Amino acid sequence: MSSILKLFSRFIGKTLISTSLTFFILTFFAIPLAENVGVITESIDAEVLLEDVMENSDITLEEARTLCNKNPSLEECEIIENPKVLLEEQLKPVMETAEEIKPVLLAGRWISIIIFILGIGLLYLGTFNIYETAYKTSITTFFTSLIYSIFYKLSGNIIPSIAQNLASGNKEVPQALLDMAVKAIQNWIQIPINEVFTLCLILMGISLPIAIASYILKNKQQKGTKKSEK
């Protein structure tokens, strides 16, 4: 019965470590993503966006500008004079949502650290050996980080490709505008992906030496125990 409980404790411990790392790494993607919504505004030519909007209106862009010169107090003239206002208005709900979820993500990061420590504790209860616990913790950290470093790096190419394929099927929106939208998405996710990739490399760089050292010490301990038993 004791061996079953130890096995269960090790399984739960490794699961908690892997899960906590998953969410911990995710926060390093989601938080910069929320902070850098403004990159979308910078990546899109607001003038082109305005021209596309005006194509569906009753007057041309030049006629609108002439009208605004005569009546600058008109509400629409702010958009005509500064097209970025139109884009900022469209992104305002996204930016507000990003600000709301940022504290939640930061809190989640600390919770993931607590869960990671809890996982280590359960691993120790399943082994009662500090070197075995260090080895299993570090090797789980290494492979989890390796998997996510590959996953997020590939996502940097896959997500824009998916967006490009979806955009190419839309014939109602001008291609130039679609290309800008895809480029904006690419620029938006690039910083978070780079941060996640760097974090994963750091975790791998820390966990691998610990895994090697703890494995060597664990084997030495086992050999010493066998010698003492003889």
C-alpha cells in the first residue's frame, strides 16, 4: 500500500510541476501580448484603412476633406484629419480587456510558482530522497520547457500563415489591407514569442545541469547504500 501511495504521490507531483510550468510560461506570452496591443496600431497604415472605409460611404475622401475644411467642428472630421483615431476606437475594447486581465495573469504566475513548489513536495513524499526529487523535478522542467520552446517558436510562423490563408479567401476587403492586418498580427505576437523562447532557454539552462548533478549524486548514494548493506 505504501508503494502505491508513493507512486501516486510521484505521479501527482510531476503532473503539478508540468502543469504549473505550462501556465507559468503561458503568462510570459499572454502578459506581453496584452501590453503590446498598440503594436497593431503602429503596424497598420491608418490612411489606407480610412480610404477603405470611405469607399463604402456616400462621398469620397477628398470631398470629406473639403467639407471638413469648411466645417471643422463636425464630429467625423477628427477621423478625417487623424485616421489613427478610427483604428484606436476599434482597438479600444481590446486594450481595455487586456488591462483587465493583466492583474489576473500576474496573480496566476505566482499561483503557478506555489503549485510548482507543491509538486516538488509531493515528489519528495513519493521518493524520500532529495537527489531523486531534484532529478525528477529538473528533468520534468527541462523537457516541458523544451516542448514549449519548440511550440511557441513554431507558432510564430504558423499563426501568421493561418491568418494569411483566411485573409486570402476574403474578396470583399482589399488585399493591401489584408496584408497589413497579417503583418500587424505577426508584429504583435513576435515580442511575446521571443520572451517565451528566452524564458524556456533559461529554464532549460538551469534544469539540465541540476538534472545531471542530481543524477550523479543519486547514483553515488545508491552505490554507497549497497556497499554499506554488504
